[in-house]
Amino acid sequence: MTTSAYSSAARARALPLLRAAHIGPSLAVTCVVALLAFGRGLPVNRGVAVTAAVFAGQLTIGWGNDLLDAARDRQVGRTDKPLAAGELKASTVQACLAAAGCACVVLSFLVGWRSAMVHLCLGVGSGHAYNLILKRTAWSWLPYAVAFGTLPAVVTLADLPPGWPPAWMWVSAGALGVAAHFLNALPDLAADEATGVRGLPHRLGAAASRAVATALLVGASVVAALGPGSAGPWVWAALASVAGLSVVALAGPARRPFQAAVAIALVDVLLLTFGAA
């Protein structure tokens, strides 16, 4: 096999694996942790380790989700899902999940047992609890609140010396996580309901879910901006941008509400990062 042919074959195998891992959300969560580690001023080696640990944990959650949902995805004709479309074998995804799980445990403990226990039990554990049980219930929001809410602690407990983050960081990150749940669920509400998945966004409906997500994002912004106790001009400018984006998120046409909500989430992350500095 030529080098070019080998590279093409490798890409053909890797891309479906990345899609099955929900690579977009996985990278988004990983970037949040990387920014928090930077804002905290973690030593480079510890920042890299905790960021890699979170990425590995997110991979296990994404692959676990698609393994559990493969039959349901085939039922509703989800051609965008590699397992349901026959692009991947379940055994391949299971092997990757096991490897990522081992890496997650090792990397988590490299930065200390406190950070490791919070990440593995509350972060990764919440993600798998969502996949296994809670996504079908009115408590579907809870794993997101716990997993996102504890991300700052995963970072601060990885520092030397380890320490707990302030309460405002838990609250802001948790609200951001629940908002992410509502936004993530919106495109698939009909397909999910057709196969019996009725989380809180499904029970509230699209319009109410969008309103709740926007309110949570605005609330997360306010807490992240004012939580540290002193707000400079850039903080007030950030809050003003959030106010404008929230109007678009609630009343904008077509895809604009979703795009505005994502923009608010980015502002939230930046406020959290600078608040951690």
C-alpha cells in the first residue's frame, strides 16, 4: 500500500471515530478546561495533563452515548451516526472507549487524587449517568449541572497547592452546562421523542427550551462577571454584549438565535477564565 493510500485509509477510519465521539462538544469542554488552567496559572505540565484527562473522559462519554443509542439511531434513520450507518463496528468503538478510559484514569491521577476523584466521579460519572439513565427523564439537566459545575474544581485541585474554587465559579459553570444541554438537545427533539427519549427539553418544547437556555447563559454571565467582586470596564462591556446577544437569541430569525446563544456561551467562558486569574 502506498503512503497516500495508507493515509486515506487511516482518515477513513479516524473520521467516523471522531464523529462517534461527538468531537465538537468534546473539544468545546476540553477548551474550557484549557482556558481555566491558563487563567489559574497552572504549571504547563499539570495544565496539559488535566486538559488531556478531560479530553479522554469526554471521548468515553461520546463513544458510550453512540454505542447505547446505535439501535435507536438506526430506527430513526440517523445517517450522520457512524455506528447506525454501518461505518464503524461496535467492537472498534468499544476498544477505543476502553483505551480512552484507561488514559483518563492515569492522566487524572497525574495531577493529584483530589482532582482525579472530582473529575472521574462527578465529571465523567455524570456523563455516563446521563447516557445510561437520566437522558430519558426530567432530570436530564442534572448531569450537565454537576459535570460542568465541577470543571473549575478539577482545575484548581490540580494546582500546587490544591484548592477549591469560589462558589461563584461552581454556579456559573453549572448554569453554562445546563444551558448547553438545552441547546444541544434542540436539533434532535423530534427524533428523540420518536424513540422514547423525553428529557427536560423535550417536555418543555423548543420555544421554552430556547428561552431557558438564554436565561441560564445570561445568568451565568452575570455571576461570572460580578462573582470576583470587582468589575472593570471590559467586564461591563462583556455584559452589554451579552444583553444584546440575548435579544437575538430570543427573537432572531432562522439560525441566529442558536448562533447568538453560542456567542453568549463564549463570553461566559472568557469571564470564567479571567475570573480565575
